[in-house]
Amino acid sequence: MGTCRRVLGFGLLLVALAALGGCRGRRLVRTGVAGGGGTTSGAVQLGGGAQTAHGTPRQQLDQLDQLLRGQGYAPAGPATQASLAQNGITAYAIEVRRGQCYVLSVLGQPGTDVNLVMLDPAGRDIGHDVQTDAHPWVGFCTARAGRFVARVQQARGQGEYFFATYVADGRHPVDLRAFFGVEEAGPQLATLDATTGQRLAGLDQQLAAQRYQRVGEPNGLVLENRAERNFQVSLEQGRCYTFAALGGPGATDTDLFLQDGSGQRLAADTATTQDAMLQYCAADAGSFTLRARMFAGAGPLFTVAYVQAAEGTAAAPEALEPVLADTSTGGASLDEGFALLDADMQARGYQHFLDAQRGQVGPAGVEFAIELEGNKCYALVALGDAGTRTLSIALRDARGRDVEHDDSGDARPTVRICPSTPGRYTLAVQAAAGAGDVVFAPYVWPRGTRLGDLQGVLYVRLAEVTALLGVEGFLPDPNYGVEPGRLRRQGQSAQHAVQLQGGLCYSLVVVGGDGIRDLDLTLSSGGTQVATDVGGQSAFPSVRYCPPQSGTFQLGVQSPSGAGNYIYQVFGQQSGGAVGG
């Protein structure tokens, strides 16, 4: 039997955070982002009828193996049989090769609920399945090679499961919804009409003057009012991109969002116009999500991508892989979005505090009352449906005074608070644009609120990050402790020298304390930035880097919003296939 490792912490947190869940030993069994949570267009649908999964998890694994082999997929390695307790979390490292498609599946015990989240080398969620079932799956094609991590969470029940990974050359995505008994069809494909085609030609000409070249043909789908589609996009470091959504006949208002796997918006166009367009220059290579929404009206919606040529060149260099995936998944419902949020908060180490509450939100807002205990830390999160373009939240005390707020325009605004005394608070949620349903979810940090000189929000933020990194196989670098820093005013920056060893992979984390709402982070070598986390509007950003050679690097920290104390820590990634649990 193998061993179960949980690598979660800094100092005493190695012990304190181990309560996140448990697993028993594993044994090997020889045998576009899509997931079970949304309809997939453009991918080959597999299963249905006699090919629907049935029987024990082991029998379903054999059926899946036969089905995928028939589509040109092969096992990326032996399947794994493992076991998780309820609320247990584990992870598997997968060495992904550029230009290939992958399918990952977990086959659990009947009656249990298992979640699967796929993370790229930068720790971004590039695909997930958090539906309430025992057989989550994720499929994706990527232009980026590297060490990806599949995070498995036992949301309900316990017991053994099988985890299997399959790979195929080329862009050959598949849809396993029918195999698992879900027959919901994707939207109808749309043909470009003359009027929209003229606007596309005009956009081509307009962007050509800025050295942008369109990549591929427009992807057209017929969408209903408030419907969304998510497309995986593969971006290269240092390149600039333009994405556009063109509404066809019947479409009156379209929106476009570029976001990372956590739902953080990197760029957006939510103007009340028939077409939407956004531009983004990638600070890091990787897979992101382009979300196109039919905010008002119904009919065809066409998405297109452009790449900018370098200064002094005639055209953009040809990409090895298409920038915009030719498959898409349906926009997450509020229930699915909350399930993903809930899985993330529990992976960070939080527990439920009271039941989630729902309401209607618009410009006038909605309020939720909550009683908080003293000397505990909380995370209060709001999430809106497709009708809410942006959300902001403010936590107010019994006198109506704001004690914390998040108005960054995040898809899921969050406030963290560690009150010293109990009291009654009100969380006010407001939609800066749009209106719709919203869910408010309160979480409590179940362990201590201080360790040594670290206390309150600063302590809990670092504990959250440590928990997530631990599941992925990162340990604190023994050459560094928890290092302090201070930004005395908003906009100030600081530099820290760090020694990194060639051939290893690192995650460098900066965590802001009270008074800091947003930090930007850069890692540089010889004046050249090699990794960044900029513009994410996060108080605890991180960068990941695998230096080819050992050397001294500069960690740059800047505060676009707020001022105060911060800390930073260096983590190194462990090798091996199973990384956590």
C-alpha cells in the first residue's frame, strides 16, 4: 500500500491543517475544456444507449476505456484506485504535452458526490466538474505543456474510487455527458449572415491598422436571452490579443469577459451594445476562459480572436494551436457556480457557517443579516447569476458603518473579517450593472486565528494559500521563513531578493494584512520579468516559476489599493504523480 501525504503548511500549520480530510493508500490498476457541468458544442459526443455507464465503478472504468480507445485516446498511465474520507482532498500531477487533448475521469461509489478541478501550471482552474454525482470528468486541449494538477474532493460520502487519464494527439475533444446519462444538447450552430459579415470585415480592417490578424473563422451559436458560452483560450506570454462577440439578427446586447480559472475578470466589455470587444496582453502563458453572453435579445452570436504582430513585423506569427477553442461549454447556472465556489472554500480550509441565503439583486441592492462570534475569522462571499454583470459587497456593523468591502468588480466578491467581539452585522450586496439572483455564503475558519506574530486576516490568508499549495505538492522552502514587509502608502513598491535553484519549481506568495486590498506581484531576473500576478485585484497574489538555472531573482511587490503590512513566503514543489491527500 502507498502512503498518504498531506503537505499543507508553514510551521505548525503542517499539523493544524491536516484536518482537511484523509485518504488511504493507493494501488495502480492497469487498464477544449469540457466537463460534466455544461453542454458542450463542437466536441464528439460519446455514449448513450448501450454505451451509457452502468455497473460498479470498476465496470464503468472498463466501459470508459473501451469507449475512449475507440476515439483514438490512450491511457496516459495506469488508472489509480484510491479512497477518500468525507471532505477529503487529494491531487494528481499530470505532465501535459503541448498540442494534445486529455480526458480525466473519477468513478466513485454510488450515492457519493465527488468533485474534480483541473489546474494548469500557474494554479489556474482550466476545467471542473462539480455536479452532484459520483463520476466527474474534465476534457481539455492545450497549447501549453507543463505539470498540471487534478484536484479530487469527496464532497459527500466516502469510499474507494478510480481515477483515470487519457490522451490523444491533435485537437480531438470529446463530450462524455451522454456516456454518463446526460442527454442535454448544446446550442444550434449559426451561419454568418451578410450584415454581421460586413461588421466582421470592418473589424478586421480596423484591427489590421493596429497590427492585429484574425485567427480562425468566427464561431457562431444560436443563444437565448441571458445564455452564456465559455471558450477555452490559449495565450502566449508577451502577446496581445483582441476578442470580439458579434450579435446577429435578434441580438441587442452582448457581453464579453476574459477570466482566469478562479473567475477573476482580467478584461470585460459590458456596454449595452450589439457587439462586444476586449483587448488583453498576456503577462503569462496559459489557458484562460472567454465568456460570451447574450445579455439581451436572442439569436446568433459569433466569437472571434485576433493576435497582434510584434512591432516592425507584417503579421502575427502563426500559433501552433488555435487561440480560441472550437468547442464551448454552457455558462454555469447559479447552483453550479455556487458548487464550485463551495468546493474552493472548503479546499482552502473553511467550513460552512449557517446556510447559504438567496435573494434578488439590482442597483438598489439586497441585504443579509448575520451574527458573528468574537475571536473567529470569517469569509463572506456573494455570487450572482448571468443577469448580474458586476457585484460589490459591503459589511456593516450594528451602527451601519462599513467595516469591510469588496467593490473590485469580481465575479464573486469576498470580505474577510476577524471580529474581536461578537456582534450583529449586515452584508449589503449591490449589482453595479444588471439584475438577477444572488447567493450569499458565510464561511468560518475552524482553527486558530493566530500563530506567533501572525494573527487575524493576515494569518488566515496565508493559511488559505498554504492549504491550496499543499494539495498541489508545495512545501515551504527551508531557506526562507515567513518574511515581513511594509508598504506605507498606496502605490508604493518594494523589492526582495530571493535565491532560486535551477530545475526546481517554485510558488512565491505575498499576503497583505489589514488595510491592503490589492497587491501586484512580479518576479524578475536581470531586469526581465519572468512571472507576474498583476491586475488580479487580490490581497494575496502568487507567482510560479521553474528557473532553468540557479540565480538571484527580484520579487517586486506593489499596492494599487491600500497600505500596511504584508508577508511573503517561498514554496517549492515536490516531484511525483500523487501530490496530496
